[in-house]
Amino acid sequence: MNTHAIRLPADARRELTVEAVIALAARHSPGEITTAAIAREMGLTQGALFRHFPSKGALWEMTMDWVATRLLARVDAAIAAHTCALDALQAVFLTHADFVAAHPGVPRMLFSELQRVEDTAAKRVARSLLAAYGKRLRELIAGGQRRGELSPDIDAEAAAALFIGTIQGLVMQTLLSGKPKHIRTSAPGVFALYRRCIGSTQ
């Protein structure tokens, strides 16, 4: 048993549990991950696990919260580091790709939750993440249009949807290949095509 994990404070134990779930999701279908498997991954008993999470649903919700908080923080940092919209969009795209390469279990969990028929708490968090991400992109694109950096003819909402669809497609391809870290090398060329589509023609 992992005695170090047992001695951790409650918040640290919860975060360690979330990280264990994401690590398992990189190797197994998220829907098939059991609390017994999570406890085994951490070297704990199921009883110890449920002292911090009343249910598997609560654990999945916190996992989605972990993903949303960290991914959006990285997106915000990427946007803040650039004054040019195109450069900021590229930074966001590459940041997202790097996040997936570092945590390949994350997109597997997101895709799994969004495909569920029932409206779970974790699914609502995943949906909120996509909405917040899209809002940031639309604002970034609209600002670039006002400054003449992006084509005034493009629809900001459609351009944001294309951005998300492009990164999701790239993520799916790298997951299917079994080599999720390769997204880091594929992302720059893919974004270059997107950049040509929305850049100003002036």
C-alpha cells in the first residue's frame, strides 16, 4: 500500500486521485475504469478512496473540473502573452496540443463524457469547458478583425468552431495512431493551414 498517499492532506489526496484517473484513462476505456482499479493504481483500498469522494460520479466531476481549470489557465496565459490575434491563436493551438501530449487520458475522458446520453455533472463541466473555450476564441478572433489582423469577411463564431474542430480532429488522429505525443510535431503544420484561412488578405 502507498503509505505516502495515506499521509497526504485531503486536498492533495483528491488531486492525486484525479491524476490517477487520467493516467488510467490513457491506458483504458474511461467507461470501464472502476473504483477498484483507481484504488489499485494509488495503492489504496476502495474505502480510503470513498472517504474523499462519495461516488464515482463525484470523482469524475472533479476530474473534469481539474481538466477545465488547468486547460483554460494555459489558454489564458497563451492569449495574454501575445498582442497579435494570429500569434495568440497559434500559441493557444500549440498549448492545447502540448496539454494533450502530456495528458493523453484527458481527451479520452472528454470524448467519453460528451457521448453519454444522460446529463451527468461531469458532462456539464465538460460542456461548460467547451463553451468557455469557444467564448475566448470568438473574442480573440473578433478583436483581431477590429485591428485588421484577421479577414473582416470571416464569421468569428464559425472560425472558433473550426479552430476547436481542427484541434479535436488532430487529437483524435493521434489517439487512433497510438502515439499521442506526436501531436506536438503535427500541430504547427496544421495550424499554418488554419492561419492562412483566417488571416487578413490586406
